[in-house]
Amino acid sequence: MTTDEEPLDPARMFELMQSTRRHTQRKLDRIYAGLLFAWAVAWFFGFGALWFAKDVGGVALIDTGVAWAIFAVLIVAGIVWSVVSGVRSASSGIHGRSQLQGALYGNAWAISMVGTTLITTGLRRSGVSEQTANLMYPAMFILIVGVLYLAGGAVWRSPALYALGIAMIVVASVATFIGSPYHFLLYATVGPAAMVTVGVMTLRGIIPAEPRLKAAAA
């Protein structure tokens, strides 16, 4: 009986590597699809609540304060889920992402959100009308989030994340042209539909979460 281990067959090693890569790819696809679905839910119920808010949306069924509270909670939940998804995808370790890179991108979210909040608050104090504020505030935040997703897609080389950023910016632009209060209805319907579509395409592999993994590293 020998203590020497029999070397693995190269074909078996290659197949094992390919199987691991495919498993990681499917995992990332699920993570990014979940991110899209989470934002679709946040937009549907958050902007839906504003659409039904008194003196804000097109249908006066919900108290204004309650509607804005629902919207705020859901958007914050979406941001938290985005951070969690980013941590999960980074933990896969298939591209050797640095901790500094992830930390800088994560801090960009906090800095951008605080900055946007301060800017919108300053504009409100300067005398911006209620109707303009209702139109401008959601568009500004969605624009910033869309840009952050574009940056994230570029940093992490994620077509799915990049597509989400594009979808957010396009919907915010169109909604702003439509005007208040119908922009809330657009955010609550077209936005989630676009996200669900991209999420389904991600799960089916039409839009990969990250570049397709090759047999040999570049």
C-alpha cells in the first residue's frame, strides 16, 4: 500500500474547474436577479403609495404622511438590500476584488444619498413649490441611484447591474417629462416592469450578472 496520492487526470481537473465556474455564475445570476426583483417591489408599492396619496398623487386614498413614510421605508430597504447583494457577490471571490475597492464603492452610496438629501432640502427651503418638489425629489434620487448602479456595473464588470442603472435613469427621465402626478404612476408600473424583465433575462442567462467565465483566465 502506497502513501503517494494518485495525480488527478487533467480532463477531470478541467471539468471540475468548469463545474465550479458554472455554479458560481448561476449563484451570481440569482443574486443580481434578486436585486432587481427587490427594487421592483420597492418601486411598485412605494410609488404606488404616493400615487394614492392625498394632494400628491392622482388618487386621494391614503394620507400624505403615511404614503411618504411607506415610500421612504421601501427605498431604504432597497438600498440595504443592494448593499447586502454587493457583499454577497463580492464574497464569491471569482475576480479577486479588493476590500478597498468595495469599501470605496459602498461609501459612495452613503455620501451620495446624504448629499442628495441636503441638496433637495436646501432647494425646498429656497422656495421650491410643492408640485415641483414632488416631481424633482424622486427623479434626483433615482438618477443618483442609477448612476451608482452604472458605476457598480463598470467596477464589478456586471452587465445586469449596468442594465439596472440604465433602466432607472431612462424611467426617471421619461417620468419627469410626463410631469406630476402621473410620474408616480409611471414609476409604480413601468419601472418595476423593466426591472422584472431584466431580472428574468438574468436568471435565464440572456443578460449575465458578470462576464461569462472562460476556461482560461484572461
